[in-house]
Amino acid sequence: MAFQKPSHTFTKIHLKALHTKSLYILFFLSFTVFINTFSFAQELPKKTGTIPIEQRKDSATVVIDSIIKPPVNIKEVDSTKKDSVKQKGLLEGTVKYKASDYVSLSQKKKKIYLYNEAEVLYQDMEIKAGVIVIDYSKNLVYAGRLKDSTGYSQRPVFKQGDNVIEPDSIVFNTETKKALVFNSRTEQQGFKVYSPLTKKENDSVYFMQNGRFTTAENEEDPEYQFVTTKMKMVPNKKVIVGPTYMEIYGIPTPIALPFAFFPMTKKQTSGLIFPTFGEDSNKGYNLQNGGYYFAISDYLDLALLGDYYTNGSYGFRVENNYALRYKYRGNVSFRYENLLNEERGFPDFTQSTVYNLRWSHSQDSKANPNSRFSASVNLGSSSYYQESINQLNQANFLNNTLASSVSYSKTFAGEPQVNLSLTATHNQNTNTGDINLTLPTMQASMGRIYPFAPKTGTKKGAIHNINFQMTSRGEYNIQTNDSLFGKSEMFDDAITGMKHSIPITTNFKVFDYFSVSANANFEETWTLKTIKRFYDSANEDIVTINQNGFDRFLTYNVGASVGTTIYGMYDLENEDKTAKVKAIRHVIRPALSYSINPAFDQYYETYDVVDADGTTSDQVEYTRFENSLFGSPGNRYSSSVGMSIGNNIEAKIRSKDSTKTEPEKIFLLNNLNFSTAYDIAADSLNWSPVRVSGGTQILNKKMSINFGMTLNPYALDSNNNVVNTFNVDNGGSLFRLTSANVNMSYTLSNDSFSGGESEEKRASAQESARSGGRTDDLFGRSEDFADKRLSDQDTDKEEQENNEFYNYKMPWSLRLAYSANYTNTRREDAISSHSLMFSGDVDISPKWSLGASSGYDFLNQGFTYTQLRFERDLLSWRMNFSWIPFSDRSSWNFFIGIKSNLLKDLKYDKRKQPDQQVGN
């Protein structure tokens, strides 16, 4: 029997007669139920809400016999599917938040709303804003400003570590630490950055689009800024920008860069040093002071700098600084220049090489109290400062001497104390090229010993105060010239010597008012070179033979002195206590001394000068120690009495401050000294010239005056030689003025300069001091505009009391130096030198500063070296102009650049010397 499909059966029902078969009907119904259960025509109907079945916990408990163990799960688990790393939660730390108005929590949206002075703290991240929304379902924090009728307020401040950003709004992901910042403003070491859109990649990288950066104080309206399309900033490390151009007060300029790199690290880093450009009439265009800086470590650095001129001249400089805290610090500088004048092949072509070595080292006093090492070296070519045209040496070319000293000292504690020192010195005359070297000088000394002093109590009387000490000094001295320095010939005339001294002194009081001292000094001199001299009658010449070998001589002298102090008071106060000068006090310190220097004839020999006929015409005396390093023994007995009077005059005046009740003390004469001597043993010219010296300070101690003169009591003959006749007996005055000198210095400034010199002036003074020049700017100022920054003191000028239109406190300073010397030893009656030098600075406005260094030579009737300085403060910029109007070193230097150290290479520097003039 075959089954038909249900659809066919249904269509044929009305054509057949119906039969009742119960078994077939039951089978057919069961089959249709099965089909309807597992099939449907179109789609399932939507489920309606169902009532869950209530789960009830059976209160009955089943007790398991302890003997019967529960079944063990023997299902195997793959160990590789189990992660051993503990999964982190949604937040790694606790989020702390607060707000002034309200904090709203939406459980449905899983957000927290904070309004007005809202704060969120999460790990090292801190956000302060007007409105903050925390979406803890997405780990996001939104921060924005408050808006009211007056505008926007409470701009967000995003801080993470040391980095601070002030945007208009920010979105921060607490899980990835990434953020989107809109209209952000941030500052890194004075480097101010604004960006419309900033992407914070991680804790240390920011990407900015269409940003602007500047160092101007006014961020809203900067006087200049740089605009860039893209920027990458790593806080405290670096800033990298793409195509960039400059705007000045919003106006684009053609100054543009394809890219730029700015180091932002707070530590010293290595990098290029950009040179300055200039022009010289003899050497052409040039680049100066450019090179590379090596930040070797926190204790050591190195700078390699060079100069190049288009005519072939060049120079290089090595600068090194080192320091170790609580130990020592110092710097080393070596400069070398190969200078070509004119072109090769021309008759006036010259070539010269000059060099200079400077070394400064100082030891901290706490490093080792018993030993000390120090160095101050400045040596090189005598013509270095005169020939060098590097702008750093502009103020030092007038230096006449170069001096160096390297010393080591050691103290051996004990009783008595022993001091030992080794010193190498160098003195060089830059005009003559003569050099005096001591390599080295050894000096040893023993502390004073009081052999008769009591073990306890004070020393009284002449016996108790007897003391002596021992000193030894040895030198290896070289006298040479600049042309022989560094060659073996410089040692040919070296002299070696040593001197031992034992001074014995004592002092005591006589009649309670007189101080008496007595002394005896014993000296022994050693030398390794002596001479032998005789007259060669064949050649009719005096022959001197140098003899090598150890030799010595002993000398001694004794002396005593007595002195006292006399006080004189002159009371000028009137009855109503209104006198301006209250009293004058005169202090007189007279002293009388006596000394004996024996004649050491045993160290002298004679030789005869024989004429051609064999007769002795003259007998000449000499000593074999004539070339000794510490001099030769004297052969003339001297018994001399010395007299001196010291004076000091001061006054008490009424104070200008009415609140002070005590008078003020001022000096009228700091000192006025007279001294002379009378040689009892001399057969003529017994009196020594009278020496007068004095000094004082006036104008509230701003002006120092020092003077001196020499008065000779003896007359001159017709040949201008001193004769044993008093000048007054020869128809003249009591004394004959043979020499005189006066020096005055004056330093004056207004109250605004009382805080001290600026950083620039201190740096210039330090550079001049290291080069052996003056530190008072009277010879000009050493200037390197490209490497100079205004000090913080200059920014404080705005804090002075002034109004918008006029600054009635005009900062200024003035330094004067006057010098005059008179000579009349042999009736010259001439002024040997007479000059006035001055240097000053004045701020003619809050932003303009003028300065000048010059002088006038009254003897030669002409101006001395003159330097004019102009400076303009352009807010974020600085402009300088230095001009030497005349002399063979006339030149000018113009500079304009940004003050900030980060952008200091953005500058324009131009130097120019006058065109070469053809002589007649």
C-alpha cells in the first residue's frame, strides 16, 4: 500500500465516498501533529512576557555519611586554556572627584556629572574644569568650560606629572591614557604652545595640528609667533615641528623653515652653536664663534668653536668647564688664530699666528683644610689681543701684561706647624715680549716659636715675647722673550737659587705708652752659578767667565723701632647743640726706627785695569755673586735712623636723618704719611728723600683719592746730578719736588643700581678679568651679543615707581678714573702722563639704554679708546648696537635676536669694519 501526500489526499476528498476506518484516521492525525511540531510556514510569533517559575529552596537537608566520599571529577581540563596572568579590572586606581554645586550620578547612563569647580584625580592625572562628565562604562572623562551671560569661565586645566595643559575642552581615556584636547595652551620652560587640536598619545607624546608657539609674555596678543602645520612635543625633552613660518603681530613674514627641532630638556645637552656673521675690510666676510657643544657629564663639558674668513684666515677655540661639588671647579680655554692680511702675492701680504691659553682652578675650602691647589693662567703670544679681531677681545687689546700663577700648599699640623708651598708664576710684557718665569718656586716655613714664653698665662716683657721662625725659598728662574718661548734656548740663561731666613723678633711696652720692637735677621743664600772677572790686557777688554757649582754667602742685620699713638679731639659743638660738625679727631702715629746693615767685604774681589804701557790705571771691585737670584751681599756699612709719621683725621657730623640721635662718623683723611731716614755712617747725602703719601674718600665714599710725592732736600749741579748741598743753601726751597702722582676714581649711580650689577656686566667683567684687563668697563666692554641674555634684573625695571608716560627714576651709572704723574728728578719738569677715563650707562626710557667708554689724554691731546653702546628692549626681543667710532680698530656691531635661550639662534648679527684706506 502506497501513501499519498497530504495535499493530494485533501484535494480528492470531495470526489470519493467517505469510509470510516478508525485505524487509518488515528495514524493520519499523529502524522500531522509531528509535521506541525517541527515546521512552520513563515516566521515565529513574538514571545510574550512569561512569568518565571519561582525557585524554591528545599529546606530539607541530606546528610552524607563521612565515610562516603563525594565523587571525584575526572574530567580533563586543557592547561593551556587557563591564563596565569591576573586580569586587570576596569580601573587601575581609585577615581576621586568633587564639585562645588553638585555631583550627579546616572546609574542608567553609567555617568557621573560634576558642575562648577569640578575636580577629578586619577593616579598622576588631575583635571580641574567648570564641567566634568565621567563615563565609567567607556572609561572616558569629558571636561569643559562654564558658559554664562558674560562668556566662558573655568577653562579646564589638565595636569599629568609636571605637564600642564589649559584647553577649552578635553576627552581623556583612563584606560589607554590617550586624550583629545581642543584649543590647548601649554608652556614648557618659557616655550608657550597653542593648538586647536591636540592628540595625547601617551604620557610623554603630544601631536598637535595647526599649532602656534612663542616665548612672548602676552599669549593673547603676542608680538611674534611661529605658525606650523604639525607639531610633535615630548615634554621636558624635545619639540619637533613641520613647515613653519613667522608672524609679527599677526602679519606673516617670509621667514620660514621646512622643519625645526627644539631641545626642551632641563639638563645640559650636546648641540650645534650657530656662528655670527661679519665683514672685515682686510679679511673679507667671516663666521665667528660657531661650533659644537659637548655635554659630557654633569661635571664636565666641552665646546669647540671656530672662526673662518674668506681670505683664508681661520681660528679655533676650545672651551672646557668642570666642577665637582664641595671639591673644586675650573675652566680651560685655548685659542689659536692664523691671520692673513691682504692677498697672497701682494707686497703688503703678511701672515701671523697667535695663541692664548687660559686656565682657572679653585678648590673648595671644605675639600681639604690642610692642602690647597689653585691656578690662574693667562699666557700666549704677546700680540694676541692686539692682532685678534674676534669680538670677544675688543676690550682687552689694551692689556700690557699677562700673568699666571699655579700653586699648591700643604700644612703639616703639629707644634710647630710647618707650611710647604710650590708655585709656578709667569709674567709677560705684551709691549716688549719679555717673559719672566719661575718653574717653580718652593717655599717652606715653620710657625713662630716662643722659647721663653710661660706654659700658662700671657706673655709679658721682652724675654717672654722673643720668637723666631725659619723660612726657606727656592726658585728656578727663566728670563726669556716671546720669540724663544717654548724652545730649548729659553733655558740657557736660567738661574737657580735658594735663600734661608731666620728672623728673631720681640716686642714690649715702655712707660705704658710706647711700643718697642727689636729684630735680628739672618739670611743665607745658595746659588749654583758664580762669575770670575778679570781684565784682558791683550784685547783690552773685561772678561767675565760663568762658573757652575755650589756657592753660598751669609748676611745679617739688626734693628729696633719705637712708636706710639697720639689722639687729639677738637670739640666744635655749640650750646644749643645745632652745630653741623660736632667734633674732629686727629690720630697721630709717630715712629722712630734704627737699623744696622754691616758691610760684607769678604765676598768681594778686585781686578786691575792695565794700560798699554803696563801701568795700572784703575782697580775695580766686584763680587762673584753678582748674578745671584736673590741679589748680592752689600759692601757698604749702613747705620740708619728712620722716621715716619702717620695721620688720620675724621669728624662727627649731624645726621641728615632727623630720627637719628647719634652723629655720623666720616673720614676727612684716611691716611697722610711722612717718612724719611738719616744714614749716620754715610759720608755724604745722609738724608733720604721725604716720601709723602695719602688718601681719602669723599662724596659719601663714592670718590677715592690717592696721592703721593717725593721731596729731595739736596740740590742739583749744572749737570743735573745730586750734590751734597741742601737745596735751601743753593738758593732754592727747603725741598725739591722730584716726583708726584695723583689718582682719583669715582663711581656713582642712582638708587636703582644699588641692587648690584646686571648679569651681562658681571659676565663681561669676568671675561676681562680672566684676560688680565680692567673690570670697570673703562677700556670698553667684552661683548658677544649672540651669546648674551638679559638678566632678571632688567625685567624688574617695570616694578619701579613710575607712571604710564614718564619714569622719573632714570637708572644710570658713572665711573671715572683720573691719573696724573709728574717727574722732575733731573729738572725735567714734565708731566709724564695725564688722562681722564670714564664709562657710564643710562636708561633714557624704560626700554632704551645707552652706554659709553672713553677718555681723554691731556698730554697728547686726543681721545683714548672709545666705545659707544646702544640697547633696545623689544619685549621678547633684544637689539644691541656697539660702535667704535675711530682708531685703527674702528668697527660696529649690530645684533637683534630673541631673548629666550630656546630660540636664541633666531637672530641677525652683523659686524662691519671701515673700508681700507690707501695711504698718501
